[in-house]
Amino acid sequence: MGRIENPQVCVVTPTKNRPDRLIRAMASVKAQVGVASRHIVLGDNCRFLADPRNVEKLRGRFPEATIHNVRRSDLADVPEEELEYVVGRLAHLRNRGIEMADAEYVAHLDDDNVFHPTHLRSLMDVLWTNPAAQAAHSWRRLLTREGVELIPDGEDPWYGEPAKRAQSYERLRALGIFEPGSCVMRDTLRVGDQIRGVDTSELLVRSSLHERIPFPTRFSREQRRLGYTEDLAFSRELVRQEVPVLCSRQATVDYYMGGHSNSRAFVELRDARLDNQ
């Protein structure tokens, strides 16, 4: 089967008041090779995007981008309980971006992460050579906020209980997700009967699948207590519905630590290492 030349992909990015990181993320979408990418940027009631001068500058630099600031009034039909939880609100923004996408493929990029230039093309090739697959994902490189490789030797920075992070790391190392001495996280949807989930920025999804399976927007009190994220909820839905998902086995996303899902763990891990130096 031949290789698609310059397939069209829409990339969805929610953002809120992080202009420097957003510009870095948008530049990485613009730099993609082997695809024709459109970028849909949705502000979460974002002060930066509320200023039309800022939007005009972004559109001048990134003409392929559609930029829209979503205010609370734009989500008047959404139950307040879903909007008050930041993860539920992000899921609504992602779903709105998916609805705006006009390409056969949809990718996702958080505003504090970066695609390598071949990211979308490598995932596209996985889907093109495996027509039954409905989504594909990459691996990611873990970096500090300053862009230095973060090698989480001996500790899982996402595990909520500090005393058990070493145990969690060892379990994930045995599964091949962590590798000693490496900053690459080899994410997988499922290992045996364990659902792991993949980060949103690693995903490329056929639009037809997203029409059927959007990001879940409702989270119970227990899920909130456990720190459920919208990408974990989406991953669980893919597994539940037995959707064929493949991995490129390439680390084509730079994942900057210190974001919503890992900020507390990252600070604790960093401070502990500084104390031991």
C-alpha cells in the first residue's frame, strides 16, 4: 500500500495564560514534516487570548492556526459541576476542538509540550500501514521546565504517595515503561490486565473514532480524589471498547514536567534530589 503524501491533520491545543509555552508548542506544529497540519488553539477563558492584539500577532506568525478564546458564557449549556473540575473543563475544550476539526485525523498537544518534527508523520505511517487501527501513539521524553532531560531513576514522579514511588518505579521498570538511565517514557495503553493510559500529546486519532468516543467529561468524587485526568479516562474508554491502537515506539514528544497532572510530584522529586546533592 502506498504512502499518503502530505495528509491533513488537525492538532487541538487547550491553553490558559502561558503564552511563551503556547508559542513554543505552536512552533512545533508548524515545523511538522510530511503532513499538512492545521492547529486549533482554544483558550480556557484565557486573559492572554482575550486581548485581540495578542491573537493578531499569533495569527500573523501561525497563519495555519485557528485561535478561539472560550469563555464561560460559551459553555452555558455545560453543567457547572463539570466545569468546576479543571480536568472536566479541559475535556470539554478538547471535544470542542475535535468538533471544529475538518481533517480525517486529529492529534492533541498540550500547550506546555512539544512535537518533534516527525511526530505526526510517524504516527500517520503507523495508521496507514495498519488500516484496522483507529488510533496511534508515540512515546515521550521527560524534561524539566528548563528543558533538561529528567531521568526518574528509582522514583515514579506521578505516584501520589512519596513513600511508594520507588515501588511504583520498579513495577513500571519491570513492565518496560521506565528504563534505568533513560528519560524516555515508553507509554502503553495496557500491560496484561493493567490499564496504563497514554498522554494526550502522544495521540493521533481517526476523526471517525473521535466522533464515536469523545473525551469523557464527567468525573465522580472518587475519580477526582484519585486525580483522574481526561487522557486516562479516554484511554480507559479505548480499552473498554476494544479499539485497535498501535504505538510508533518512537519518543517524538518532549514532555515538560511541572504541568497540571504532575506539578506537585515534580516539585517534591526535584527538592528531594537537591537536598541529597
